[in-house]
Amino acid sequence: MGLVVNERVELIPKEIVEGFKTIGVGDIGHIQEFGFMDTAIRPVWRDIRICGTAVTCRMPGFDTTANRAVIDSAQDGDVIVIEQSGDTRTAAMGGGAGLLAIVKGVAGLIVDGAVTDTMEFEDLKWPVYSRSVSGLVGRKIQMYGEVNTTISCGNVPVNPGDLIVGDDDGIVVIRPHEAEDLLRQCQEKFGSTPSIRQWVRDGKDLKEYPAVKKYYGW
């Protein structure tokens, strides 16, 4: 079958992508119910944040030939999303390939499958999500793979050019034609409310937090 590499797709204006960088996945979950990946796909380190346009890849678990091709296709700010054909035992990507992606400015990695070298990812503070972690590494045997094609990741279809937003609470896939309106709704509902985490980090009184004051009428 060989390796098939399709053109990268960019459908969402950069200002819309930038707008979602301050929107939490839980905030989006207050507004819509669909597009959320399986909760078994988790960050490999905590206090994590990811936002960018999807560059997709489908590969068999044991053949990682396509991982370099998807890195080559990705541009600054993209998120690489990999479907590993149901394999959770063989790592699709590790620190070496990850470093190449980081140097290109790739915003992060999501693998419906396994990754390795998780301590390196944490040290580099590169956002990575996976279904499993494994020391068994795939081989480049050039059987087949597809880049920039529709895949399934976390039981959600992911198309090239979809918007990916993730944090410690999970990952949501947003279609290009829905992104602008969803951002507007999120900003209207949450845009004027500061993050509770940042509020606490700044040493402010919880009684003065806007949501608390509104609830109690203080």
C-alpha cells in the first residue's frame, strides 16, 4: 500500500484559533456535548494545554514510517493527531521524533495508541496525550500509512484542519464551520470571568471571586 501524504489543510482563521487558547475544555463542555475524545486518552504530564489545527495521521501500530511524514507536513502551531489502528502496545512516537516536531513549532501531540519517552516530553513541557505508554518502539518498515486524512481518535472523527483544544480535563475536536460561533458563545459566557486557578495563585480572597459573589449576592 505504501505511504500516502495528502496536502495540509487550513480552514480556520488564525484569530479564531488564538481566541480558543484562553478557553477551557470544561467551558466548552458547558455549551456543547459532542466532539469530546474518549477520557482514556490522557495527558502524559499535568498542567497541560494544547490548541491548534489538526494535522492527522493513520498508521499501523508496528510501522511508524508515517510519523516523520506527519511532522514534515505540520507547520508552526499545528497539533499532530495519530490513529494507531487499535494498537496500544507499540509506541507511535518518542523523544527523538518529538524533538523534531518541537523544533518545527508543533503545538502538541495526541495519539490514540501509545507513546514513549514521557519524561522527556515533561522536561520539554511539550503537550502530549495518549491512550497508553510503552517502552516497545515501532519500526520504520514502510508498509503503509496516511497523512492528512480523516481518522478516528478517541472515538471521534478528526479531519485535517479541525481545531483541537485540550487541557487537563480532556480534548475536544471542533469543526471549522462551528469554530467562530462556538468561540463567541464561550466568550459571552466566560470571557469576563478570570480563571479560578489564576485567582488563587494571585493570592486573592475566594469570597471576592465573581462567580461566588454573584451566587451569594455579596
